[in-house]
Amino acid sequence: MIANECEVISNSLWTATSRPLPSWSPLAGEAETEVAVIGGGFTGLSAALHLAEQGIAVTLLEAETPGWGASGRNGGQVNPGLKEDPDGIEARFGEEMGRRMIALSGGAPEFTFKLIERLDIACAPVRKGWIQPVHTESAEARVRARAEQWSRRGEPVRMLSREDTAYLLGTDAYRCAMLDERGGNLHPLNYALGLAEAAAKAGARIHGHSRVTKMEQAGGEHILHTPSGRLRARKVLIGTNGYSGPEAPSLARSVVPIRSIQVATDILPEELQRKILPEGHSASDSRRLLLYFRKDPEGRFVMGGRGAYSARGTQIQMQALHDISQRLYPDLEGVEWRYAWGGFVAMTQDHYPHLSKVAPGAMAALGYNGRGVAMATALGKVLADWASGTPEEELPYPVQAPRPIPLHFLRKPAVSAVVAWSRVRDRLER
């Protein structure tokens, strides 16, 4: 079970199957560091690791324990790219910056897998590729355009026939699919724990149970307050994503935390394992409220989707995931669903991750819109580059000031309304 979490979203497969959780002591008393990192997810851990490997004094503060938030709970899909396709990125940001962003996001899975290999992190990495199954004719046009744009840029992305799609997924419920060979999957919590251990080994100081309650500036320093200590730093990097709070209120108002949930079976019989996703791919389909699914390393089936803010609403959506899984895979009838959990992802208004200048000497990366494994790892490295002296204009991603969302206090009813409308549109789309 996920410690210090509400019961309805605490029964995590990844927690149940993770390596032993290390003990990270809280920050106590007065301390100083060159760079402070707030948040022990993929963003913060990647930043701390890359700074420590350069010999820069870095201290990471995590409110719970490294990997506790979405980084240790997500579907473990290492997907390339951003929500918007390459042509749209270049049109929005210009050719030069657009190409940098495309290279960063498209290469993020390769960066992640190479990092895992270099650090010898035991997180069951699988590099079989990412499949985007197509559920309607209108969605097919969008997915085909996406595949064309990536393949035009020389990337290993192609469309699959209905027959090939049915074989690789183990279901004939989809019209066709896009296969992006750059993608893959891993055990997300073990990956986070591996990053934490590697960062600490490289010299980073990591403190758990050290929630930052206030951040202030004094002269050229930042002072971070926690319940049991204070940390002074020349620069601050923030990677709190959907769990952003009082450490930077304008940052918290720039994203909308949305609950994503997953359910998982017991280990499937070998015959079923050979039928369902037989080659180990992971998939997230073309719905507006997408379904994402895979098998874990031991052969459990994992299905994820959009949750709800309330406990009762979340339970209803978890049951809906059971039901749709069985419609996709009728042979799952009678299989025990042993795990059900969730966490908050951070959505942005423009559906792009944001690299935000919070204050002089303070930078944040957040808002991965459900694609955080690879992009958070890559942007963590970008944060480290900035903190170690790379000018903003030379970074491979645009820097902006936090842009608080208007009427942010109405986010829960607004999200519920958008989800309901998206669900209707998914049902009506042909």
C-alpha cells in the first residue's frame, strides 16, 4: 500500500512489487547547498542526479519519500513526443525552437533508457515500442497524420494494419494503430528509487518527509522552510508537478491536478499472457479520455484511465476499467483484479509541459499531461543544465513565467464538466 495516502487510491501494484523502500531522513536544523531541488519525482531526481554527477552541491527535499507521487504510480509507459504533433510544435514555437523541442521530446525515451543502462537501474525496462490503437474513422485520420509527420523526420514510426494491430494487442477491437518503436515501458517506482539511489551515490543529499512550506529570498539566496529545518540555496529547482503547493503558489495555479487511476489483475495464466500483448508492447489509445494498458514484468494486466476527485467517483471509474478491459479481452472474465490505485497528473491549458522561471534563480518543470516518464527525466536534465550555467536561450525548451489559470479555484467542477463532455464525444465519435 502507498503510505500516507487515502485508501481508495493506495493499493498500488508498483508499491507491492517494488524493491525495499529506503529510509530518507528529514531535513533537520540549518543547512546550506548550492542548488536545492523541491520534489522527489522523476524531474527532481533527474535534476539532482545530473547536478551531483558534475560535482555541484545539491540537496533534494521531498514531502513524503522519493517516488511517492505520480512518478511512482503511473503506467510506466515511456512514450516519445508531446501531445501536439511535430508540425504543430514548429508552427507554434518557430522552426528553430520547434526543432529543439521535437528533438528533446522525441529523443526522451532513448535518453531515459540509456540512463537506466548506464546506472544499471533494476526497473524491468522493455523497449518494444509504443502502440496507439485507433478506435474510430475520424481518430484514424489524426493518428495517420501523426505517424506521417514523425516518419517524415526519419523516426521509426509507422501505421499497422488491422490484422497486425489485433495480433500485437491481442484484441480485434481497434481499426488499426500507430507503432512508435522509440517507446517502451518500465516499473516506475523502481525507476524512481533507482534514480534516488544513484543521485545519493553521486553526492546528492536527499531528505524525505521534508515538505517545503515556504520559500523566500534573502539577498542572493533562497531560504526553504520545512517543518524541522531551513535550507539556504543559491538556486532552486522545482519538480512538484500535480502536487505543487505553497512553495510557489503561482506555479500551483498554472496547472490542474487530475486524478489518473489504474487497476491490475493477478498474474495471468501463461496461455492468456501469450494472447494479450504477446510481444510486450504498451498501448494508449486514441480516445479523448484515453485508455492505457500493458502487462507488468510478471504477466499481470494493467489498465489505466481517468479517475474522479471523490472516493465514490473513483471507485465507479475503477469498475468501469474492469468492464472495458473485459470487453477488449473477454478471456479476462473470472480473473482476479488484485490492485487499484491512482495519483495526480498535472494538466496545462496548452497541453505542453512548462519550463517556468518562478523567481530569479528559481526554475520549475511541470505539466507533463500524462507523459511524464520520459519528458520529466529529460527536463530534469534541462533544469540541471540551467542551474549549472547554461543560458536560458540555449536550452532546448522555451522558458516562460508561470501563467496562472483564470478562475483556478473552479478547477474541480470545470474538470468534471470537461470529462463528462469528452466521454459523450468519445461515445458519439465515428
